[in-house]
Amino acid sequence: MIVKERKKPEHLLALEALMRRTYSRIDDMERDLSLYRAGFKGEESFDYHLKNLSPAFHILHDVRLQIDDDYTQLDTILLSEKFIVVIEVKNFIGKLTFDEARHQLIRTLEGKEEAFLDPLLQVRRQKNYLRKWLNLHSFPDLPLETLIVISKPSTIIETSNPSVLHSAYLPFKISELASNYEKQILGQNDLLRLGQELQQAHTPRKVDVLQKYQIRKENLRVGVYCPGCTPLPMARGYGKWKCSFCGLASADAHIESLRDYRLLVGDVITNRELRWFLQIDSERIARSIIQSLYPVGKTKGRRYRLDFM
């Protein structure tokens, strides 16, 4: 049973929004976008192999937990009445050599070697963090297993560690682990409560992409973008937005553009900022859009929330 679905992460959505609205492409920006997309695609392909798991497992994807000022990100958590599995998904290609003595992952690709932080060490930290979180929230001391799952079937894995595997083997590995545990520690109600509390504890990671890539808000491309072909801006007329490139007409295309504003600038907006960002001259049109937003503050200097988007 899926408790928390995997969704496109906020930092990827923000970077995609920035690519739509920047005049100059930056090499770092395009490289990061490619890496984020590849990582998310790998996680999605991994999810396919969870479909045949027993419904007794409660599945949470992309859980970011906070204890005091410290955070940890867990790709996937499998909850059961008897034990928990923390899974770290990797989307590497080439040949992967796990050097456990030096706590290094060495990737060999096209004759070149590149070193990365040890994923086995990474999941060990995640395991310790999750155990601390469970203790703080008064849950029983369940056994915690960790797995490193490689999503690319063509990737060569060089290690004797049984917790590193290709995603296709995951259902069989989970069955192996389940056979090691007989004692039921959580009842169904407690299992449901644990999944709900982990979901509620999730703290999305916010990335200020404008600051990261040194782009000023005033230098963004503004206007309502076409949801069909993405050019900017669409023109407003007769109660709809109209694209001059593909001819698409939409009454609510501005919603996606307000999502861009939330991702890039902030989750509140003033009337003036809305008119600037959507390129609206008409007070009446701006007012009709503003009325659908939740107001914050008094009449003078009132702002409107976009965090529902």
C-alpha cells in the first residue's frame, strides 16, 4: 500500500520553471537539470518493481525528516508489522565498485574512474537517523534493514555485499528479508499511525534557484506560458488565454504560471506583482484572478498565498 507517492521533487520543478523563464542558459543549470531528471527517472523505474509487493507493506517515497536543525532524505521506506526497510536508489551507469574498506564508490565509465561517497555509509546514517526519529516519537524498536538499489539494469555491480542489488531483484530480496522476521511488533493501527506520522513529518527541501544561479527576479521572462507548447507570453481576450504559436486557448493557463512564481520567487504575491508576472493590464482580470487566492494581511499592502499550488 502506498502511503506517500513519489512526486517530481520541488528542486526539479523549480529548475524546470527557471529554464522556461531565463533569457540566458547557464551550463551549470543545464547540467543540474539533466542530473535531476535522470535521478527522478531512475526512481520512477525503480517504483515499478514495488508493484508486486505484498499489501502488508506500507510504502513511502521521498521522505525528508527533521530532528532539531538536522535533516535527512530517504528515497523509499517500506513499513511492515515486523521490520522496516530503508532503500537508497542510485541511477549510475557503467561499472560500480564498492570499496568498503575506504568507504568509497568508484564508477568506471568509458575508461575513466570517478569516486563518490559510499552509499552504504549513507544508508547507515539514514538508518540511525530513522531509529532516532522513531524513538523520539515513541514507536517500538523495530528491526531496520537497509538496501542500495541500482535502477539501471545495464550497470555492472562489483561487490560482495548482499544489500546492493539491481531493482529487478528487489521483490525477491524483500521476501528473503521477511523470512528472517517472525515476531509481530506493530499492530495494524500502529502501522497505519506510523505511516501517517512519517508522511506528516516530511519537510520538503526548498532551493532558491535564483540565488543559486545568480539570476535577479527582475530579469525573468514574464507572462503566461502556453501549457501546450510553452512559448511566452499568451494573450488574454474574451475570458481566455490564447497562444499565438499553436492556437491553444485556455481559461486557466495562468495557474501554471503562478506555480512558476511560487517555485522561483515565493509563496505569497501582491496584486502589483501578479500583474507584472502575468503581464496583465486590466484591473478587472487581475481582480478576478486575485479573488481565487487566499489573502494575507490588511487591505493596505495585502498579499495572497500561492502555497496551495
